[in-house]
Amino acid sequence: MILIEGALINNNIQDLLIEGNKIKRIGKNLIDKEHLNKKDLKIIDGKNKIAIPGLINTHTHIPMTLFRGVADDLPLMEWLNDYIWKMEAKLNKDIVYAGALLGCVEMIKSGTTTFNDMYFYLDGIIKAVKETGIRGFLSYGMIDLFDEEKREKELKTSEKTIKQIKKLNDSKINPVLGPHAPYTCSKELLMETHNMAKEYNVPIHIHMNETLDEIKNIKEKTSMRPFEYLNSFGFFDDVRVISAHCVHLSENEINIIKNKNIAVSHNPISNLKLASGIAPIPKLMDNNILITLGTDGCGSNNNLNLFEEIKAASLIHKGVSLNPTVVNAEDSFNFATKNGAHTLGLNAGELLEGALADIVLIDLDKPYLIPKENMSSHLVYSFNGNVDIVIIDGNIVLNDGKMVNIDEKKVYEMAEKAYFKLIC
Ligand SMILES: N[C@@H](CCSC[C@H]1O[C@@H](n2cnc3c(=O)[nH]cnc32)[C@H](O)[C@@H]1O)C(=O)O
Ligand SMILES: [Zn+2]
């Protein structure tokens, strides 16, 4: 058992007891109250620290850490077609492993305990997830470009991946289906994905309405907007869909998102960087739509620090609406915690008895956290993501700012080498 003693937890200085992978008790003087024997405990001194639920990043392409800084200042289609997809053709399992490892380390060191990913060479990603101890929702990203042969291949790989992940029987690694987007996937692929999601009871992760161009493209082909088109063949029925981006939406599409309980992964920094636009988050919130946060890949962000996303989400909507009361600190912190957990069906996102022990501790002796009051404001508007202790599924994976299970230096060296293989 792990006991966090005397930390700031849910606005009170108190203790938190972890048993197995769950939070067992939260309260004052737990050693006495729970009749605990110190020698059975791993005690974490929580003095001068705040404990928060681990953050949940609902849209990543984790191995893309290797693409950090290689193709900046471009619009989406040019970025994908002329740069990213060309370099991705050189990837292999080992390069992906190196990029994923770097990504997992980066996420843990900035307080993320769960991520929802879409990529390929999943063997490499699974290996990195296992070695670092993070919680992953992993999908193989499918793109058929309307080619039947490619479609069959992509669907087969997805099905194989779901089976492979289920076989691992590791509650920290969960399968998801990842059709890339309506502009890269045929209707047949999307329909098959829907059936497979129901058959295997897994969620679907897809890019939706990221740019005006792709919406124009779908409208020309189908006379419908993307959400209307997918809805026309029941894509959203009886499955959990996490839609990344949702930047440009019509009233009717907002109604579909609301009525079909679709979760939105808001990626404000990637959308700003690729000049895709700004999602209508306050309007979606008015419609009680579940908003979560994602960084997207490091080719378009360029990091995985979800605290930056929390801050950006709370700022940009104030700026565009000329209204400082929209997306307040609590809203945006909930996007990255409670809402992410709810979307992925995780009993996490809040520090509660019985919830999963996915916990982040932050040392308060940092200039940007002083005065040590109004912490819920600091965490959104002032904190930079530099966390000290991370516990995932009841295991300490970051201690004193250092990775516990892995040699960070080796990860950085491996990633550097992998990068040079990509650009040569
Ligand atoms: N099996 C596919 C791979 C799809 S993985 C998911 C893809 O999403 C791409 N991607 C990353 N960020 C974005 C984004 O913001 N919008 C659209 N695609 C993205 C990423 O580069 C990767 O190619 C194939 O054969 O190419
Ligand atoms: Zn993406």
C-alpha cells in the first residue's frame, strides 16, 4: 500500500491511501484511523505538495514526437501530403518504438497518465506503454483512400490489433478503432469499422471537421456535411465515438453530436498552428456536449504537455468571444480530467475513494505557484506542467521528477538516432 501523507487534496490537507490500483481512503490521520502498520506502507511525504488526478490526453499520434519541428508553419493538407506522409513511409517498428517511448516519457513528466492514440506499428507503441507504465487507449489508424484492397488490409490489421491487445489482458492497455477521417476513408471502411466496434465493444477514434477544405470535399462528394454524411449510415449509433478537432460545425452537426452523445476532443494548439480555425467550444458546452482535450501529434503542436492545452482552451474562447467568463478554469481542468475519463469509460479523473490510483503530485515551491492559494487557478493559468511524482494504476512511475522504470537518457539517445534515420 502507498500512503500520501499530508498533501493538498481536494482543497484540504489530508492523506490518501492506495491499495492495489485504487484509491482506498482519503482523509486526515489515516495511519491511526485505518490502523495502518508503517512497515506495510510506502509513505510519500505530501507536505508542500498538491495531489491532482492524472491528466487524460484524448487525441495523440504518439510516435510523432520524432516529427517535432520538421515541418512547421504549413496548412494541414500540404503538411500531411508533402511532408508527414512522405516521412511516415520510412517508419518501422523500431523507429516507432523510439518515438513512442519519448512520447510516453514526455507525457508522464508533464502529468498525463492516460492517452488515446491513433497510429501504426502498434507493437512498438505497446512496448513503450508497457515499459513506461502509462495507461494507453490504442488504435491502428486506418486510411484506405477509397481503394478496396487497401480497405481490406486496413480492416484486417485493425481486427488483429484488437485481438492482440485483448489477449494482453492488461487493464492499462485498451483497444480502440481508428478510421482516420471521412476524407481518407471510404464509406465501406467506415461502416465495417462501426460493425467491428459493436462486435468487439470498443470505442471509435476519428478526425472530424478539422478544416474548411475537407468539409468542402465531403460536401462535393455527398451533398452533406461530414457529421451528416456519417450519420446517414448510422455510424454514431450504439457506439462510443471520440471525434478529434470538430473545428467547423453547422447547427445541424451540433445537434447530431448532442443527440448521438459523441465526445469531442478539442485540440486548440494544433488547430491554431495549422491555422485550421477555432472550435466553437462555448456553444458545444451550452449544448451539454462532453468536451475533452488533446494535443494531437508533435508535428502540429509541438509538444505533449496537456497543461498548455488546458491554458490555451481557457484563453482562446475568451479572446474570440470577447467574453472573459467562458471556459473558466474549472471547465478547462475538467476537460483534461473528469471528462476525458468519462469519455474513455475510466473510473478516474477525480481523486475519489474507489477510483483508479492515477495521481500526480506537484511540489508547490515553484515561483509560478506562489502565493500558495487559489491553486485551481494556478494549475490552469500559471503552471507549466513540471510535475514531481506520478502514480499510474497504483504504481509510482515518476519520482522526484525522474522516470522510475526507464533510463531517460537512453530514451533521448534512441530518439535522436531514430530521427536521423527518418530524415536521411
Ligand atoms: N494506416 C495509415 C496510417 C494512419 S495513422 C494516423 C495518421 O494521422 C496523421 N495525422 C496526424 N495529425 C493529424 C491531423 O491533425 N489531422 C489529420 N491527420 C493527422 C498521422 O500523420 C498519421 O498518418 C496509413 O497507411 O497511412
Ligand atoms: Zn490528429
